Amino acid sequence: ESRLVATAGSRMEDIMATLGKGEGQQVLNLVIKADVQGSVQALSQALVALSNDDIRINVIHSGVGGITESDANSAAASKATVIGFNVRADASARRIIE
């Protein structure tokens, strides 16, 4: 888990650097998972509110519970970033994410 957290910071820096290079509005796709529905809604609303003329935040999937293989596959297929709040990724999801 600590390894996933450690690499998440560098991945987010890479994502932001990549978004800054393009012309026009860039899109950041997200998969959001949290421990309770209220957290999912709060995160989704807060992140989408960060959209501006340069970057559009797009939540492609959100839900309650741990990060599953299906979530990881969905994120990989849509080139999305997975954000988990108070949840863990199961073993199969970790393999895909890493």
C-alpha cells in the first residue's frame, strides 16, 4: 500500500506535466472510489469544480467500496487516474495499476 501511495505522487506530477503541454482544453479522466457515498459525492463535486478553460475534469466512474479489478480495467481503458479515499485496492486491481 505504501508503495502505491509513493508512486501516486509521481504519477500525479506526470499527469499534470502532460496536461500542461497540450494546446486547447485538456481532459483528465478520473475513477473515484470511497468508503461512503457522501465522500464520493463530495470528491466528485470538488474535483469537477476545479475544471477551467485549460483542463476539464471528467469523472468516468465513481462508487462506494474498494478499488476492484473492474475499476482498474475501466481506468486503463479510458486512460483515467484512480482516486481512492479511505479504501484499498484488491490484489488483482493492484497488479493492473502497477
